[in-house]
Amino acid sequence: MTSYTPTQQQLSQWLPQICHIAVAAGEAILAIYHQPQAVAVQHKADDSPLTAADLAAHQLIMRELALLTPDIPVLSEEAADIPWSVRQHWHCYWLVDPLDGTKEFIKRNGEFTVNIALIVAGEPVLGVIHAPVLQKTYSAVLGLGAFVAELDALGQQQTRPIHAQKAVAGEPVKIVGSRSHAQPGMDAVLAKYPQHELLAVGSSLKFCLVAEGCAHLYPRLGPTMLWDTGAGHVIAVAAGASVSYDGIEGPAYQREELRNGHFTVQA
């Protein structure tokens, strides 16, 4: 196993470059999203949808990461057939979901993202989530804070720090849930909070709502994969929230099983 560990200075230098790559991937996605004809949809072995936009974003990200860090391997949703016998020796790797929320893309509701995270020793230390339609880019380096870049009223891009906010006593707890995936057991979670407001949103934007202080709790009771959560995990933690996975001992992102169990993101 290579023991290469990037310094915080390297991570802070890479962060704007990863943001640039994510935005470029978003532009490739939008070129297909805005086509007047219906988007052609294939289905992978697990019956999850796949579009030309997923592949276009994947190819762009893989190419750019190879130029930026040629010695760091990449695990992408669209190239995930890398055996554990290889992955178990990765001390440092990029974790990529080129188009998180393909169902949202197909529905054309704008709630899809590009996710890129850097994993070191099994934990995410850098993350970028770009929402192309919303024109928002969330980013973080562990220990250096979390940020969002978005357009202001004059159309100029502004970047500001974001912070998770705990629920105020006596006010409703804002709980974020999936827009496209039913979650058995959610009613039991909601019952714990007599005063609550349920927010439905697609893709990894649920992590971002907690990180930005727009929601207090994100309980995930349905299936996700490593690439669905890596970038959101570090953005939420860097913003001051906690992320806990049920039934996972040791580093959450250094394991053979690519599927996550239930997890909770809490301000």
C-alpha cells in the first residue's frame, strides 16, 4: 500500500482545481440536458439508469484527474469494477460520481450534482459537489472549512463559508429526505420529532442542506454507494455536522463492500 498523504497545503491548492473540473463536467452534462429531444436512458446491471451525460462527465473527470494527479487512482461509479484485491492497497484515491441523481436528471428537475472526493486512509478529506442547473458549487477541505460558490443578484459568482446550524429549542426540526427513493422507517424517525418540517430534495444536495444550515437532520434509510456520499460527507463534517454510519467499523471508505448501510447526518 502506498503511504502517500497529501499535505493540507496541497489539498487547498487542489480544491479550486477540483471545483473547476466539476464545473466543466457540469457543462458537459448541461449540453445533453438542454437538448430538445428526450434523453436516451440505458440501465445497468443493478437496474439503475445510465445516460450519455453520465458517461460524458465521467470521461472528462477521469481525463482531468489523470492530468492533475497521475499517481492517484480513481474509483468512479462508471468504472467501479475494480477488485478489492487492488483497492485495498489504495491509501489515497479519488472517489467520483459523475452524475449523482440520474433520476432527477431524467425528470429534469435540476436536482442533480457532480461529486468528487479525495479519500485518504479511508476517510474523505476533500470534497466538491457542483449543481449545474442551480449554479452552486459546494466545496470543503477537512480542517479548513466548507464553502459555497453561487451567483449574487448582479450575476457575479461569490464564495462564502457555510456552517451547520443546530435546531433551536421550540422550533421545528428541519429534516431532509430523498425526493426519488422511498425510505421504509422514515415515519418512525419523524415520530421522534413532534415539531418537524420535512424537506424533499434529490442527490447529494441533502448533505449540502445540512452543511449550509438549511436543514438540521438527514437520516438515510435507503441504499447508497460510496461515491454517493464521499463528497457530501466531508462537506458536512467540515461545516460542523456529524456523519455516522450504522454497522461500519473502521474507516468508512476503505472496505470491500461498495454499498453503504444506513447513515445519519446531523448538525
